[in-house]
Amino acid sequence: MSESVSGFFLTQVINYGAPIFALTLFLGAVGLPVGASLMVIAVGAFSQQGYFDWGVMSVLGLLGALLGDALSFGMGFYGRDWAQRKFGASPAWRNTRAYFEKRAWGTIFFTRFLVTALAIPTNLIAGGSGYPFRRFMFYDALGEIMWIVLYGGLGYIFGSQWEVVSEFMSNFGGLTLGVVVLIIGVRQALKRQIKR
């Protein structure tokens, strides 16, 4: 289903340009499976081929992504009382919040382009933890700029091979997520071992 949604949005971006690109990145930032990273790579490739103005696409795409991130931050902020009631007593919840509070800026920045699967949960946790909105948006903007420049740049450089690049970046993102989960798991296991 996700591939057909991505294909639909890619067709719309090709037909209607920057406003649909911005909308697609907005929808991706609030959690809909629209293939936002694929879209950024494809737009970079199509810009290289002369279909789009890369500058306009980048700016509008960035605005769409930032608005979506702000909305998902807001969902976390306004849903924090419910989340606290539901999960607040759990050690996992407390550990996650403590971990986030120690490493918030890096978590926000790197989940924009390196471990993108964790971007939306990060937005929700940032909003729900009371992290300052302006600071969130600062690190968010830096990360989103990096995402658009890196992914769009790869699409631009590799042009007609953008689908291969997209597949590689998807696999790389999955590998990175797996490594992050492994490191956190090993670290937690070592902490428990030391406490015994």
C-alpha cells in the first residue's frame, strides 16, 4: 500500500510541482506513509533533468516538513497528560524521557535525516516532555535542511539512477535504526549487569 501511495504522490508532484511536494512532506512529517524521503530524492533527480527549479522545491519542501514537525510536536504537547496517565508509571517511559532529556538536540537533529523512522516519535516525545518549542524548531530546521540537501543532492547527482539511490538510502536507514536499537539494548544490559 505504501508504494502505491508513494507512486500516487510522486505522480502528483510531477504534474503539479512544488505545492504538492510541500504537502507530501507535510503529510510525511505527521506520520502518513507517503514516501517522503523517496520524494526528496526523486525531486532532486527531476530538478537535475530540468523538470523543477531545485531552489523553489527545496524551500517549499522544507516549509512543508517544518510545519508537519511542528504539528506532530503539538500533538505530543497536547496529548502529554493522557500519555502521562497511561504510561507514566512504567520504567520504560521514565527511561525514555530521561534519555531524551539528556540527548534532545542530537535526537531531534539526527532523526531528521539519519534515523528517519524515529522522527515522529521524537516529535511526540519532545512535545510531551515539555521541551522548548523554539529550541525544537531550531534543531528540527537544521536536520530537515540536512535531509533535503543530502537526499535531494543524491538524487540530483545520480539523476536517472534515483530509484537505486532511494533503495540504498532506505536500506541504510533500516541498518542505522537496527544499530541504534542494538547499541541501546547492549547499553541497558550492561547497566543492569553492573547493578547486580
